[in-house]
Amino acid sequence: MSVQPRRPLLESLRELFTKMEADPAPETANLADLKRIVRERIAAIEAAERIVVATPQPGHAPNGHRQPT
């Protein structure tokens, strides 16, 4: 079972966060909570992608190269 990176979701969350930061409307408690949640989700997805990239796949040596058969 292979895990695919969630690039479209990550890009969408980053775009949403950028728009929320640029919004000139006064920040309410709900908006502050939403921003915090979006930041946490972005960080969680980035951390998960680093784990997936750092985890050796079956048939690969620890350095990421294919093992000779």
C-alpha cells in the first residue's frame, strides 16, 4: 500500500491561509481559531510528507536506491 502525498489539499490550505491573512476585516475569535486550525493542518500534512519521503520503500536500500536482485 503506497501513500500518495496530498499536494492538492496542501496547496489549497496554503492558499486559504494566505487569503485569510490578507483579509483586512477585523479578526474575530472564530477567525483566529480557524487560522490556527489551518496552520496546524498544514504543519501536520508537511510532517506526514517528510515521514513518507524518509521511510525506505520495500525493495530499496536505506539510501533510497534500489537493491540489486
